[in-house]
Amino acid sequence: MNELIEKVEDLKETLDKNEEIVNLKKINEEIMKDKELLEEIKKYQETNDLELKNKIINNSLFQKYKHSEAECNFIILEINKKLKEINNKGKCSK
């Protein structure tokens, strides 16, 4: 069990250093400093104004965030794929 915990900790450490994840965190920090964008997002959540939605989607910082988010989702998919392979191997050996 200790070996599993160590491997999970290693994975977490590796992910914390991953370029895409670091980039996503950096962009998120930039967004949190962009008061105008945050206000637009908040207002959109309240009004569902399509014009406002388009303005948010066309924001370059928002676009960078969504691209980086997609890259991180690919990482998650790969991790899940590997975990499924490991899980299936464990079931076959029983």
C-alpha cells in the first residue's frame, strides 16, 4: 500500500510540474486579476446575454484559458486510459 501512495505522490508532483498545468494556473491567475473580464462573466451568468457571451469568448485571455484547459483535459484522458489498463490487467491476473 505504501508503494501505491508513493506512486500517487510522484504522479501529483509530476503533474504539478507539467507545462500545460503550470500554464493553466498562470492564465487562471491572470484572469483573476482582470476585473473587467470577471465582471463580464458574472454579468453573463446573471443575464445569459448572447452578445456578452460572444465578447467573453472572443477575449484573448479567455481563449488561451480554454485552449490550456483542453490540453489539461487530454492529460486527464490519458491518465484515465492508463489507469483503466492497469485495472484491467489486475482483473486478468486474479
